[in-house]
Amino acid sequence: MNIVFSEPIGLPAQLQSDFERRMAAQGHTVVFHEEPTSDPERLAARVAPAEVLVLANQPLPPIAVERAQRLRLIAVAFTGTDHLPLQLCAQRGIAVLNAAGYSTHAVAELTMAAAIDLLRRVIPLDAAVRSGGHRNGFLGRELHGRTFGVLGLGAIGQRVAALAQAFGCRVLAYSRTPKPCDGVQLVHLHELFALSDVVSLHIPATPQTQGMVGVDLIGLMRPSAVLINTARGSIVDSAALAQALRDGRIAGAALDVYEHEPPLPASHPMLDAPNTLLLPHIGFATEEAIARRAQIVIDNVEAWLGSL
């Protein structure tokens, strides 16, 4: 088998070396590309000889899959797979494996950090001190005693719910596939947005969830409520969210994901929206998560090869 890593996935040197050695002993070849590319033609050229392809969150255009006539497996070093042409892969009989669970703790912890920043205005107040200012009468709000709404009860959503409870929050949740979760009250979608002080999104990007959080759901939120999205950018209507913030209809928002990976275009509506925390997609980016991800991907590839 020809195994191609089309972009770096943070493999530690020893893990990479050991993997190469094991693959060579089994008659497989491994090619590592150390720089990602966004050029469809260059990416297609990299992918073309692959029988096993490894990539992270690099969008994979259909042309790359079409030219890879021998491709049999795509091992994704990421949780989501919405950046792949999944229908084409299914038609071609190409297996797709993701790195489920690698970033659960990382994303959940960033979610809580964002909630605290929005309620306590940590970053703006740091800037005030650095520019010679002071508190100027500011009073923040505590997480303790607030209602924390979780949209989606997958592994990350469940972890966020547990952390919110540890902070003393009442936790509400909505899930399309209801499941028991200790201490969490399941509610309807509209109730979640109407009753929560913090709404945190943890659902996948699908045709059904695209633009799901738009004018209607945002319009149900309290003026004192905040919205956090560490899931997928396509879930939120950015223009509707930015307008709600400018109008003061909600108190704040924190985004780690957008319609496209940063850098954002200067025209993006969230760039001039008030009371926001905008992060460059770092939810998964911890030393521990990247190490965990690398091991999961290697295990997935070796398990698939061993099943042949």
C-alpha cells in the first residue's frame, strides 16, 4: 500500500519513525508532505498515488478523489468529516475513518474559558489596564447559578455539561438523539435558546444544521445571554448574529469556527460586532490533543490494514 500524509498532523518524531519502520516491514511505503497546500491541483497531485490518505482539516476537493484511482482509505486526523466529498467516497467504496474523541477535553475546556471571558470581560479589561485604564465601574457576572444550554450531547457536549455543572450551573440540553446525561435537563430546541444564559453549540455540520442558528433562534435569546460556537462555523448565520450583537439583542458571542478557516476576509460581519471573542480555530489545539490525535490516526490505519 502507498500511504500518503497530504499535510502534517503533528506526529512526534519517534511515532513517525516507528510507523515508517513497521510499514516498511510489511511492504508498505509512506510519504509525508510537511506543508499543507490549498491549491487544488497541487493537492490532487499529492493524493493521486495514494491508496491510504491521511489528512487533518484540509478541505479535500472532489478532483483529488477522482484522480486517486487506487484510493481505498481516508484516515482523518480530525473529528468532523464535512471537509471531504463523502458522497463521492461512498460511491467509490472508499472507507473514511476519523479521530473521534481526541479533542473532547480541549474543546470543552476552551468552551468554559470563553464563557468566563464573556461574563467577566477578561480580554477587554486586560487591554484597558495595558492602555492606562482601570475597571471604570465594571461588574462581571458569575457562571455559578446561571442556566447553561448545551446544543448537542455528543462526547464534547456531555463534557461541557459536566464542567458547567461543576461551576454550579443549571444545565439544559437539546439533542436530536436524546440520551440520558446525569444532572442535565433535556428541553426542546426553542426552550434551550429562550431559557439559557449561555448557549453553547456542539453539533456537526450537516445539510440540516447549516445556518440553523439564525434570526429565529437568536431572536429567542435573552438580552443578557451569550452564544458560544466551538463546533462548526456553518451552523451559525454570521450576519444574523453580528446584527443581534450590534442591536444589543444579546450580550455577547465567542466564536472559534467560521464558514472558512481564518484569516477572515475584512468584510466578515463578525469583525466589527461588539462584545465578541474571536479565536482562530484553536479548540482542538493543545499538546495533549494533538498527541492523542496522532496515535488514533496511526492506530486507525494499522487496524484497517490488518483487517485486509
